[in-house]
Amino acid sequence: SAAVPGSATTNTIGLIVSDGCTVPNAAAIFTVVTNPLPNINFTGNPLQGCAPLTVTLTGTSDGASDVFTWSDNVNHVSNSGNPYPMLFADSGKYSIILVVQNPTTGCVNTMTKVDYVEVYPQPIASFYANPSSTSIIDPNIDFVNTSQGASTYLWDFGDPVALNGSNNSTLVNPSHGYSYTGEYAVNLIAVSPKGCRDIARILVEITPEFALYIPNAFTPDENGRNDIFQPLGIGIDEENYRLDIFDRWGENIFTSNNFRKGWDGSVKGGSKKAPQGVYVYKLQVTDLQGGKHPYVGHVTVIRKNE
């Protein structure tokens, strides 16, 4: 017997067989060529990170044309190349297996590094707003955090004009009051104990408040005070508006589609003045969200000289 050499070596081995009877003994000479296994190692970068994680694996060998094949203990997919970027989609610990073959000699060597790569799980960021839409009269919204796998949170309420830095919060379930009407994009960044991040976004809306004031009397005497029957309000779509005035016999004596144009007490826009008395108004108002608000009521024309 002879030891296997560690480098490429040509060895001559003699074999003598004796049975105690045959003279001379049987003899044979063999030439044995031994080829060494590739001398291999590898490193990875990075070795820890958040899913999905790409690790660049770089192998070394003493053969200039050696072929590198990579796999892990979970996916069992073999990929050739050096360096090789290996993608890990799921969290967990992975053992890396490198197989190197010398194409000239056919010799193969294998190296395994157990639990060499650790992939951290991603948190799932999610939340909802209560309510998601509210008016400027009560513009406070509560945010309910439904995230998973996170330990810290960073909120951005999408409100850059918020005072004293209140546009941001690190509370689990914060609240925020908005100062102006409009639509706001609210972002939540959820961070896991390992520093992995996920982001969620929803839209909230602060609507203008709708309110309408309708006078019940006016004095069209051209003295500059209370001369016009003019409904007033906020949150009104001025492009979708109609006011009609009817006398006691049901005749339409005034119509306006302009929110800024009220009734001056004239009849059908002429020189004739509506006499003192009670008139019926019919009003159709649309708010800024498209809601229609019909009103029917009475207004009294007061003339001081009658």
C-alpha cells in the first residue's frame, strides 16, 4: 500500500505475489498517476439582511479553469458562476454548498458552510383611518395600526403645514387633526426588531362643511341695508345653484342661477316692484361633494312706506 499524495504525482508501484511453490515469484510493475482535489474556499456578502436578500458568493480555487457550482440546503437549486449572486426570497438560515470541478482532471471537491446566511423576515405595514373622510368642523382622524412583525413605527400624516412637528408620530395608534380641507396621503413605515421596513399608504379627506343661511325678510328700499334677499353659506358649489321666487298666485317672478345674485324685490327683472307681503322661495343648492339640498320656504318683503 502507499499514501495518496497531495499533489499531482507519478508513482511506480511494484507487486510481488508468492505462493511458496512457484519460483521465481510472480511480479508486476504499475505506474499510478494521482491528481489532487481542488483546494477551495468561499465567502459571501452580505451574510445577514432583510428578505428578499441577494448574497454575492465568491469562491477561490487553485485551478485556473475550475467550474464553480452553488446551492443551498433549502432550495437545492444548482447554479454555476463565480462570483454568483444568490437570491433568498424567504426568511430563515441557509447553509451554502460549493462544488468545484477541475475540467482537466475531473476531480471534484465540496465545501459546506452550515447556517452561513441568515435572512430576516419583513414586517407587514397596514392601517386604517377612522373616519377616512370627515368635515372641517371635526377634522380629527384616528389611525388604527394593524401591522404585523414590527416593533417601531413612523407616521407621516401628509400635512406639511401642521404646527410643532405634529405631521409625524412614533405612536402605535396616533390621531391627527387637520387644519384645512383637502385630500391627504398618510404613510406608515413599520420597522421590525432586525431593522427591516415596510410602508403602507392610504388617503384621507377633510371636506368643507356645508351650511346655508336663508333670511326670512328683507327691505328693498335701496338704503344700502338689507336690500337684497340673498341666501348665504359655505361649502356650496356655486355652479349648480337655482333660486326661484313665487307670488301668492304661484307665478314665478324671479329666477337666479348665480349664487351671488339675490332678489332685489323687482318683478321679473323689470321696474315693477313686488308689493309688501309674503312670497314663496324655492331653492336648489349643491354642496362641494355633489349632494343636493332643496329648500322651500317663505320670505317677507317689507316696505316702510306701505
